[in-house]
Amino acid sequence: MTVEAPKSRYRQVADQLRQDITHGEYPPGSTLPSEAELADKMGVSRVTINRAVQILRAEGLVRVLRGRGTVVRSVPPISRHSNQRYARAIREERGARGAFDAEIRRLGLEPRSDIVQLEPVNPPEAVAKALGLGQRERVLIRKRHMYASDEPVLLATSYIPWALAERAGLTKVDTGPGGTYSRLAELGQGPVRFTEDVRARIPTDDEEAFFGLAENQQVFEIVHMSWTATDRLVEYRVDALPTFQWVLHFEWPAEAVESGSRP
Amino acid sequence: MTVEAPKSRYRQVADQLRQDITHGEYPPGSTLPSEAELADKMGVSRVTINRAVQILRAEGLVRVLRGRGTVVRSVPPISRHSNQRYARAIREERGARGAFDAEIRRLGLEPRSDIVQLEPVNPPEAVAKALGLGQRERVLIRKRHMYASDEPVLLATSYIPWALAERAGLTKVDTGPGGTYSRLAELGQGPVRFTEDVRARIPTDDEEAFFGLAENQQVFEIVHMSWTATDRLVEYRVDALPTFQWVLHFEWPAEAVESGSRP
DNA sequence: TCTTATTTGTTCGTATGTATT
DNA sequence: GAATACATACGAACAAATAAG
């Protein structure tokens, strides 16, 4: 007996469109027929088509350009190897500047990184608390927009105590070979332990604009913290990544990693 | 009426409701006014209210029960410490049976785990490939529904080569103190290295039903793999977790973790 | 068990707003 | 400016799930 799940119409439409896309009916880069056309062709209202497209957007399968149309994305998921990406050998390979560069180049894509903010500021409360700073102590904020072959893929905001950043020469746009961690290591403040807290959440307005997301899509929020041998936190960084274009990879030995003295 | 809407109506409504909830107007466990009432009160159509509620659902702020109403959730985010949770001391603490038990108990919540499937099956293609098995070799599938104080929080499906599972005594419902890994260790097949690949995606129909999700919410999909000292994969597991109620925590030393010989 | 009221889910037709070509 | 395409919004209606009687 055919116990077909009685799905709603917009879901059936979404299933149909998804199949058409993955079966090559609408190849990557092509534009779907307009919502009005689809509504006519599939015998439903345009509102229903629109709702179905929302699902495909949330899946990262299409990108919608208002006034232009709905375009099929090429979705090559990027793998972020959290452990490897902070090893010095990786960071400095092929003259790459920091972890992200090396990571993207290995995929055959062209990394680009725009620094959109680089200045001393009063840290947000959560950051000040984590860094053990008072309200009036300043931090270097370093906010970057990052692209892989012109596709926005990462939004990184790091906070480093101002005094330390100045001594390490991190107040310039170019942090030199090996990036931030190599400069910190030269001062004897190189991190020996990292922690990351991973969430997924609705994008902020900023993120929505930068990534071209809809509010039914989500982003990974990764709070990355770098600890020295004396358990001092030297970097607090927040990365935002659209969930549909990343896979986060972690690995660790069964018994070796001890919990640090800080939470 | 003070128009100047930089945001769409449904977003303003969502913002308003969110504020009302976080400010205690609607405490956890309480039921919001019906959509019709809210529509009347806020001077918008019911469809607009409904759309606003979708946003709150995606954020995990409310749970919607058709026919009954919209209930405010108590949202205590659960922290999953991926590294610690596989250490033997943690798994066996307080007589807990495996990692999940210990994890939830530490939060003062009551863990419950229902085994909904436990039998030999032909593995899915991806699983067979990862485990290095042929098409006709069977695996033990072990599918569990897991709850924290009766709230569904985790859906775990593990695959273990059948011959190994039988020898290790893992074909029973109760795997004994320390759980699966302790049994494998007793055979000299204890894992010494773990890898996890983390994605976020739209829930399947199964997951939607189990967790009570809407399709605009997402789940973490964690593919967990356990490797022995001889780089043999002994367990392939897929965990599904609603993104809004979990934070994934990882930590590792700067230079110690080497990439395994397998991808 | 059946009936009815309540509440959310879905869909349509229609209209208007906004961005792009 | 005009045409095109997606975004939002409303009112109405019916479906489906739940609760109360």
C-alpha cells in the first residue's frame, strides 16, 4: 500500500525543484524560471513557489537575486580542519599568510582577505571577561572579510590585548609569514593550546548582507581561544561561516587531551 | 503609527515577541496568546504572526503544538565536550553507562536512552566504504533516541562490523559499565583516536518528528569515527542534534595532533 | 465514541513595495 | 521611465491536531 506521506504542496514543489537541479535540469550558474512561470507550470500559486524556494535557499542550493532571478549555486563544501590549521608548518606553507590562506589554496581556490577594521577599541563585555581585562583596557580588534575565489565564506573578528598586539607588531595590516601566531611565538607568547566552541544560529544583519543569506539560513559561530603555556588567553576570535558551505573536521587522541585549568 | 520600517513587519513582530519573552512577559512553559489574538492586538494579519513565530521556532525560543498553542521553551544550552566525553574516567564515572549518561548527569538533568533499533543489517554505502566492508558483509546497527529530562536532544546511529560486535558482546541492549568503548578495549580493539565531521543541515522527516522541529530549523550532523592503534575503523556513528540546544566544545594542543594515515 | 470549539498549518487571489535590467 | 522579478502583506478559506464535553 502506498503510504505516501501527505506532504504539503510547497514541500512537494521543493522536492521537485531539488530533483530538477541535482539531475542537471538546471545546472550550476543557471537561472530558474521566474516564480510566476513556475507557478503557472506547476499549477500552484506564486506564494507557494516562493515558499518552496525558501527551503532551497536554506539548503544553500540556490541564491536569490532580487530583481534578477534565482540562480543555482555551485556548492563545493569547504572542509575546515581545525586541528591542522594551526600547526606552524601548515600556516607557513608555500609562503601563505596564516591558516586561512593555506587552507583555501590547498583546495585550488583563490583566497582573499579584506581587513575592514583594525584599531584599538573597548572590548565587548564577554571578550573583556574572557581576556581578564578591566573595562577601560583596550584591545586590538581585527575584523576580516574572507573570500574563496570571490565567494564570501568567512567573517572573522579577533581581539588581542592592545599592549601585546603592539609589542608583537600585529597592528599592521600585514602580519607577515605565518601570521599572528608566529609573531606571538617570537615574543614567547605563542599559543600551545586552542579551544573552540561551535554553535549554529540565525545570522545577524551584518552577516546576512555580507554572505547574501536569508534569515532561514544559519551560520556556524566558532569562538576560538588561544592559550599560552602559562594558561594565559592571548587571542579571542569569533568566526562566522555559512553552515551550508562548510564541514568542520576535528580529531584527537583517546586519552591525551587534558582539560585546562580554565573553563 | 510611527512607521519608518527599516525591517519587514514580520521581523518587527518577531523582535517584539522575542523581547516580551526574554523580559518575562511570557515565562518559560507559558503559552503565547493565539495567533488570532496576537494578530488583532498587533494590528497585522495572522499570516504575518505565523511567519514571525517561524523565526522564533528556528531560534529554539518556542515550541509549537498544533491544536494547542505556542509554548515558550526553557532553553538551557547543553555543552558537548567532544574530547572529554570519550575518556574512560568520564564514561565510567558514577556508574554511568557511556558518555552521554555522564554528560547529562553532570548538568543535573536526567538522561534517558531508548534503543529503537539493534540488529544486523546491510550497511549504507557510505558506511560500508568507510568501514572497508563488502556489500554483503553485515554490521550491527544501534539506533538510539536520547533525552535529557524527557526532552529529546540526540539521535544516535552507530554501525559496528557484525563479527566484532558479537565478540565484544555489543549485541545486547545493555553494553555494561563504560559502554561500547570499554567492551572493545577488552578485546584489544579499543579506539585510540577519534575524528568528527560537523555539518549543519535541514532535518530529515524522522528527525523533524522526533525533535518536534520545523523545516526552517537545523540540526548538527556529527559523523564520529573511532580508530584503533592499527588505524582500523571500528565504529562509524552519526549523531543528530538540534542546533539550538547544543554547543560543541573542542580543544587540542598546538602541535601534538598528527593527521592519521587515513583521510 | 462522537461532536464541537480552539489553535496552528497551508493555500489562494490580490495588491503593493523594492531591486535590477 | 518601463518592464521584469522577487519580497511582503492582507483577507479568506479549508485542513489537521488537540482538548473538552
